[in-house]
Amino acid sequence: MKFVNLKGAGLLLGAALAATPVAALELKETPGLDASLPPIAERLPSEPLIVDMKAKGREVGKHGGSLDTLIGRAKDVRLINVWGYARLVGYNDKLELVPDILAAVDAEDGRIFTLHTREGHKWSDGDPFDAEDIRYYFEDIVSNENLTPSGLPPFLLVNGKGPKFEVLDDTTVRFTWDEPNPLFLPELAKSRPPFIYRPSHYLRQFHEKYGDADFITKEAEKVKARSWAPLHNKKDDMYNARNVDLPTLQPWVRKRDDSDLRFILERNPYYHRVDSTGQQLPYIDEVIMTVADGKLIPAKAQAGESNLQARNLSFSDITVLKKGEKQNDYKTALWSNSKGSEIAIKPNLTVKDPVWRDLVRDSRFRHALSLGIDRVLLNRVLFFGLGTPGNDTVLAASPLYKPELTSKWADYDPKKANALLDEIGLTERNDDGIRLLPDGRPLEIIVETAGEAQVQEDALELVSEMWGEIGVKLFAKPSQRDNMRERAIAGDLLMSVWWGFENGIPTSEMPPSDYVPVRGDELSWHSWGDYYETRGEGGEKPDWPPAERLMELYRSWLVSKTPEERTKIWDEILQIHAEETIHIGLVSGVRQPVVIKGVKNVPLEGIYGWDPGAHFGIHRMDEFYLSE
């Protein structure tokens, strides 16, 4: 078995996994599988990924059973492709990239990536998975303007130029860029990856280049598609789990389309992972996702209706969940939320109003607002003192962490806050003691909330009282996520309350995309992010020195070659955020309850996040098993 050879790429892509050919393993057939399936030796790759449970501190599991979990809406069935977390390369619990679906990656100079698939690997329907499936994705999907009119996605572009793509043999492909592309491998490991491979044997029938024209026409009519391209895109559904006919490489497969309220995901009999005793993973036969009102899910979990539940549970549910443990025979694990902050107030640095724009871009104003918040009190009232008061930044679990990043401008000091506001010139007040803006309007800040987390609204109520002491009036305005985004696009959004940085545990090898203005969906700087995403056709070019520097650093990261370079870049990005208080973070390290009922190998201590993490994915849900 090949392992990753990185020749200066700067990523740790190795794994403590045995390179054992399938023939040398004493394989054990999985009970209950369809008798018509080939024997296990023919279903596995010639060199499967072998997991040593004991070396990981886990028990060797046993096959069987159904795992029940609750989801708040039908489309959340797609989470099965997140939690299963089979990726070409993926993060382990040390946040290192390791081969998974791939047998190995050879990387040279950060710009040449040779991907090796596992010989004999098969899709969930038994058809071979090989180099052709990666070729089909690159040449017939993302390079086809009918299917991908926007062109190659950003992670495949370096300075606007795509890679040279080669098929070297049946199990080997190569992507070559003229300059380094540090975005490439981390993108493949995301909770929602780009899936740079497709089941070509299935999708070719819907492609004008390969399929029968009459068949394509009839199939398009069935789904009311106007032509072959929208038909193909509808069938090509690797993430959402809507097409039950689409083969997959994930541990569980949706094969039934008989209900929108209860989804049964069955084991993939051709899955590529196996334990060192010869048992094919996943251990659990099927995952059953049942749709329930999101507000009722905590009560249902407490009643013992879920074997494994974190979705739709929050910190405020912990007390109730703990009370039900003994009666309903479950445990409530408390994982560490990996967000940079559980709650963050985000000034919109591209707000349209010129008076507000000048003010929110003045670092003294943001510092004053931050110093005017008693985070220790917030933590005690909202989180029983169990969180960490401080900024929206990287957590202690990140190798990039420095204590001062959390504490900079985050102490409660209303005297200093008042002095800063006076220094700006905001000295006049109205009869209610509220400061006046330069144009005479009262300093009344509307902070919009999506109404998706009660704790955010509770926090704003407390912050409102604190800001009143420094002559600032806060109005919390309930809204909706889509409306907030529309107002950000229009430049009407002044401030919002949201979760902090999604990735609070980055390594230098992860792109700093969340921390720089390259995304139009970021409420702090929509116009700058839109400018980057549209390559200057929309939005506004950053014209604020800290944002300009963040963009310079991001571009440097994109052409960096070594971990040392990337660490230095990350350090300065994080320092800018701490010095400028771009987000006003409140409390981090808040615990995520995870209800565990009759499921083994689920860690009692873990991280819970989207990227990196994939919720249960980084903990390898295919290794969980049922005790009964």
C-alpha cells in the first residue's frame, strides 16, 4: 500500500494503518447481507484501508442493528454523506490529512498531485471505481460549459488557470498546476467536498456525449428537464442523497424513495474500510433518520427516541438531558464546539450609510463596543460559566492559538470604552443619555438576528444593558437568515449577531478563507467578498487598509510552499483580527451535548464542528457499533 509522499508540500498525509493485502486477512462475512452478493474478498479493494481499533483505543465492534437519529427537516438526510465522511483524503482526530478512499497521494512542490485509487475498489452497486471516474468529473462535468457554465471551481484554479490533467493508468491520475495550489487537498477533506469523482458508469447514460438521445429525451420529460444538461445535473447528486439510484462510496446508502419523513440508509456492501480482525465496516447495518419538529428533538432525545443525537441540541438542553439519563438509559457527552465563538456581533464594514461606514471602520469604535461588554457575566448567565469569555478567534486546540488572541480588547472596561467614544468625538448626548452621531442622529445600533438561536437573542438583551452604560443604544431586530443576507447585499445591514468563525481549530495547512474577505456570504463584508468571488464584476474592491492587508496575506498563502510560510501568514491574519476587533466575539468553547444510547466507540470527549469535523465524521461513525 502506498502512503503519501509530500516532497515539500508541507502536509502530513500519513496514517498508522497496516499495508495488508486483502488476501492476507482472515476476512469475515457480514451477517444478513443479500446472499446474491459476491463474497467479501471480491467486494473489497485488493488493499483496503485497515483500521486497528485497539491502536485507536477503541473496541473491535460487531455487525448489526439499526441506529435511530432525528432530523429537523427532510433535506437533512444529506447529513449521512457528512457523518459517513468517506473522503479521498480526510482529517484524523489530530487534524492531519490522511489517505482514505485514495491509497496514496504524491505531492511535489505543492503543485503536482498524483492520486492513486485502490485497485479493485467498487461503487456501492459493485461497479469499479477507478481513474475513469475522476477523469469523467474533470473532463465531462466541470470542463463542460453546459454542465458547469461558471467554469472550473476556485480550488482548481491558480491565478485563474486550471490544471493539466492526466490519466496515468487505471488507478492513477495527476493534476499539475504551474504554481502551488494549497487549496486542493484541504478542499477534498471538507464536510461537503467537491466530489472530484463521479460514478461515470451510471451518469454517462444521461450525458449527450455518451448516452442515447431518445433515452435522454424520455428521461428529461419525466423530471420536466428542458435538455440533457439539467437532467444530468439532477441525477448527479453526490451530496444531497436525493437520487436513490446514484451509486456512492460512503458507508451508508439511500436506496429507498418511499417516504419524506423516515429515511433508511443501508450499509454499503462494497465499502473500502475493514478492521484488523477482518470485519468490513461499517459495523451498523442501517441508519434510520426520522424527521421531527426541531423544537421537539431535545424532548424526544430525552425520552430515548434517538441512539445518537447532536443535531438540534444545544447547550441550553444539557440540564434536561442529564435528568433523563438514568430513566432512559443514555449518556450525554459534552463535546467541545469548534466555532471561534458561540456568539459574535458582526459590524458590517461595507454598510452603505456613509456616516455609519466611517464609524464602524474606526477601530476605536469597535474597541469601545468590545470593552463595553462584560463577557464574564455573559458566560455565567448564559453558559453557567463553562465557556471561555473572549474574542472570536482560534481555540486552544489549534496549533495557531496564542492566549492574547482571545483576550485582546476583550476585558470589561466601560471607563476606557467611554474614553474611546469621547476621543472619536461622540461627546454629545440626547436627553436619554444616548450619544449622537456626527449628523445628529442618536447612536442607535440595530443588530439583526436570524431567530435561529434563542441564546443569541438572550445575549443581545444583556449586551443592550451594558452598552447603555457607554451611551450606545442597541435594538435587537428579529429577522430571517435570507433577509439578513439580502440586506447585507443591499448595504442596509448595520450589524448582525451570528455564530463565530466556523473553523476555530485551523492548522496552517487549512485555507484562511473564513478570516479574509473572499466570501460574499460573510455578513461583515459582503461587498468585498462579492468583489473577490465575481473577480471584480460585482461588489466593491477592499478600500480599508486592514482588509487590503488581509487580501495580500491570503494571496501569499495561495502561493505558499511550506508550513513555515503558511504559519507566518496565519499568525499575521489572526493578529489583525485581534488588533482590529473585526468581529466582537463573546464566549467560546461552549459544550455541544451528544446523546448516546446503546452505541459503542462514540467518544465522550470530542470536537463538534462542520469544517473540519463533519459533526460525527472526524470521529469515524463507521466504527461505531450497537451494544444490543
